[in-house]
Amino acid sequence: MKIIINHNKLLTALRIVERIVSRNVSLPILSAILLRIENGRLKLSATNLEIGINYWVGAKVDEDGEVAVPARVFSDFISNITDEKVIITTNKNIISINSEHYKTQILGMEAKDFPIIPKVKKETSFKINSQALKTSLISVSDSISLSETRPELSGVYVNISSNKAEFAATDSFRLSEKITVLKEGVNKAVIIPRNAIVEIVRMLENTDEEINVAISENQVFLYNDDFEFVSRLIDGRYPDYKKVIPEKFISLVKVNKGEFERNVRLASIFSSNISDVRIKTAKDSMEVSAKNSDCGDITSHLACELKNKPFEISVNYHYLLDGLKVIPTENVIVEFTGEGSPLVLRGDDLKDQTYVIMPLRS
């Protein structure tokens, strides 16, 4: 292999693929990135056997070839040099990297030992805007269960139909749902693991274009002209979360999201060991309070618009703040559905996003 490549483009690709490199001591090849010339471009590949990614970068190719290079050493070197162009050549498993001011040799590994990353299966595929996908995943990801006792809850449930995709996550204490409109979809429901969600969000950080999503029996693929991403799916039956979302409310309050968030953060300073804050509403005022026998108490007030009867409820402030941060509107609607029943947060005039919190016992 012999190529000349732009340093910044190589670094961008490297930062995307290196995140999923495994630190598996028993399989050292998983700590490597595969470099291969393919169709006149450099392809970088990495996998941890759960997630795999291929990323292509344009380069001036003088000689084809392939080699597996230790990810940490390669990444640390490329991250710290500043020259515009980099020349990469290989001789068997020795990778030579030269630029105007720097020169190094890295001992690589046999490309043939690198695990095979599954090919994209395009039979069941649809298109979605990358930012719409990223926003949808971020909107629900905080509600993914961190416990492995119910594996089906340790990912995001995606239910795709012909014209929309429903994203949902729950840890049994709160539930998030985000609905995204599709021009054309497929009839499929899958559970994408938490780790894959994190990597997808990072990978789509600086893109704003349509990408392809394909689903097989046990894998999900995301791809465009520059990358292919594949992850295993969680095998299991997701609970019927729709039953948890209340269909009616007893009272409703509209409040400025920024003011509400600030008051909840202040109250959290004095929260007890169960992270509780208390919300009490009146006709045109909301009271947010907390009390801790070790450090004191706090009560704050903010303006609101109340519909129907005043109410009081205690909730976990972590869950409340997680819900507020993903609602994109200036005002937030808080729906009280009854004593001991869930509290519902929605964006003002926003029908495609719902956040449900189970209350704490008084």
C-alpha cells in the first residue's frame, strides 16, 4: 500500500471508527483498525464483534494493499501531528507514516486475521434525515434502562411503519417517546442496544443528509456513500409501552421551560436521598420545593397557566431535568393525571414527543 492523504480527513475518519475499537486482551486484533484500499479510496474498519463500522476517505492511491494497525498508537500519532498531507506506505506488516515534519514506523498485524464485518443487507431499508434520526435517538436515550435484568429495556425500541418511526425507551421509572415522519418506511420493529445508540449519535454529529437504514433479522445497518455502520439487535419482546402513556389528564399547567428547569435545579440542592422535589400549582403560580434534614430547605415560585384544579406531586428531579432538556420548545406542558399516576411532559403544541415520569410516594 502507498497513499497520500489529507491529514484532517484522515483524522475525522479515525475519530469515528476508533470509538468502537475493543480492548479485548484475548483477541488483540480487535484493538486494531483495518486499513484497506478499495475502489480508489482508503477504507478504515473497526469492530468489537457487537458493532462494526467501515469509513471511506478519498486519497491519492499509488499502490493497493491492506494491513491492520494498532488503533491507539495510530490514533495518538495522527492526532498529534500538524502537517497537511500524510504519506502511508506498508511493507508486509510494517506501516510507515511520513509527513513534512514527522516520520514513524508502526508494527501492524495480518489483515487476514481481522474479523469480517457483515455486509449491508438492503432488502428491508428506508431513508431518514440524519439529524432527524439523531434528534429522535437523543430524545429517548436517557430513559434506556441501565440494568441488565430485563435486556429488552437496555436499548431503544424503534417501530417503523410506512410513514413514521416511533422511538421509545423506558427504565420502568420514566418513559420517552418520539415520533418522526418518514417519506416512505417499512413495517418492522427492532430494539437497538444502548452502546450502538451512543455511537450512531456521535457518528451523525456533523452530518445533515439522508442516510439509509436497513434491517435484517438480527442486525441494523446505517449507510451512505462514505460509511457503513452495523450493530446487532437485542432479541426480545418490548413491552406495550403505549399502555403507560395516559390518554387523559386531570389538570394541565403551562410554564416557561427555562424558568422551570432553573427552579428544579435550585430545589435539587436541598433534595433528600431519594432525589425528590415537590411541585405545587395554583391558578397562576407554580411552587417548586425540596427539604433535606441535613442541610435545609428551599421554596421557589414561577408564573404558570393552570387549567382545571391545582395539584401537588413529588418526582425524582433527575428524571424531570432529563425530560426538560430534550423538549425543544420555549414553554412546556405538564399534565397531572391523578394521585399516584404518571406525570406527563410535552412541548408546547408539540404532538410528536412525550415524556412520562412515575411519581414518588408522599
